[in-house]
Amino acid sequence: MSNDKMLARIAALLRQAEGTDNVHEAEAFMTAAQRLATATSIDLAVARAHSAQRTAAQAPLQRTITIGDPGTRGLRTYVQLFVVIAMANDVKCDVASNSTYVYAYGFGEDIDASHALYAGLLVQMVRASDSYIATGAHRPTPTITARLNFQLAFGARVGQRLAEARDEARRAATQDTTRAPGTALALRNKDLELTSFYRQSSAARGTWRATSASAGYSSAARRAGDRAGRRARLGPSQEISGARAPLER
């Protein structure tokens, strides 16, 4: 399947997820979207492994993903959401010190899939945290502390779900006897190629963390965010205040 077809089918799954109020159906659509992204990535990795000549379009690349404007509060949680989605799609990330953008390193189809998934989940994360804050259940914890903790837990749970779907799709592909031999080796070579590209291209120093000592902690908000992350479904990206999908440049 081509990258364009993969993105079109992911978009169709997003629309289906948005159209159902059934939590289990919505989760199935999200899992299907991740499996589709993984399956396409595997197919392209195998095709690259059997290609006599490699083009520039078949090599790992670096893209800049804009997360938000300088001074916007809560960008760290947006970054975390993108990073966990990227990890589930074989994309490595370096993060700007002010969390306004991310350098994404990976194969084009994997970065595209990460971006598509992020665009749908970002809006859900912001809406879910707004709904939680509106209930007043976070009091007496300060609103900003509760919001950040909610969104951090949401992102962590979503990342875990996507990684599980990715691992299941990989296992199925490597155990599928109808596939051409060499799938596992192609995936291993892909991982090694990406790791080598990242080491050569990245100028990052230190390790980025989504939390800071001054952010504060709220166990209630974390539990609420985790529950919302379990229920998250993929829906079409809609621009709302403070939650725009990132731009690539």
C-alpha cells in the first residue's frame, strides 16, 4: 500500500471513530489505525530491503514539527503526546528547550502516520482536560497543575495503547507464512538504519522530560487523565483555541 493510500485509510478510520459513541468501537478504530500504519511501514521496509537501488525518498529524513507558539502554557504535554505517538511508529525525536517544536527523525511514512494520529488525539486530550476541569473535581489543586497532570497521564496511556497495537502488528507480520521471507530481517535493518541516521544527524544534548520540579503533582488528575486516555478515540482534527495540529516545515 502506498503512503497516500495509508493516510487516506487512517483518515477514514478517524471519521468512523468520531461517528460512534461506543467506547469499545472507538478503541477498535484507534487500534486499527495504528495497525494499518504499522503494516504499511512493514511493507515499505520489506520493499526497501529488496530494492536494488535506493532513492533519497527511501532513506530516513528529519522534519521539524511545530507544536505551538512561544509562551503558550502546557506545550510540554503536547510534546509528550507527539513523542509517545512517534515512538509507537519508529520515529525518534529531539525537543526544543521551550517545547515549541520537535525534530522528528524517521522514514517519511512513519512521520506522516505519527502526524495524522497526533492531529486527532491532540484535540481529544484538550477537550477531555477541559471537561475534567469544568467539573471542579480537581479542587483544591490549582487548575494549571491539574490540567498538566491530566494531560500527561492521557498521553502516557495513549502511547501505551498505540505501542501495544504496533507490537501486535509486528508479531503478526513476522509470523505470517504467506509473506515473503525476510520480514524480520528487514525490520531489524530498518531499526539499525534509523539509529545510525539519528546518531549522525542529532545534535541533542541531555534528555528531555515532560515534567519539571515546579509543575506540581495531582494524583486525582493523573487518574482522570489515565481514564480519558483509555477511552480516547481518534477523530478528525479541528482547530480550537490552544490545540492546533502541528505544522511541518
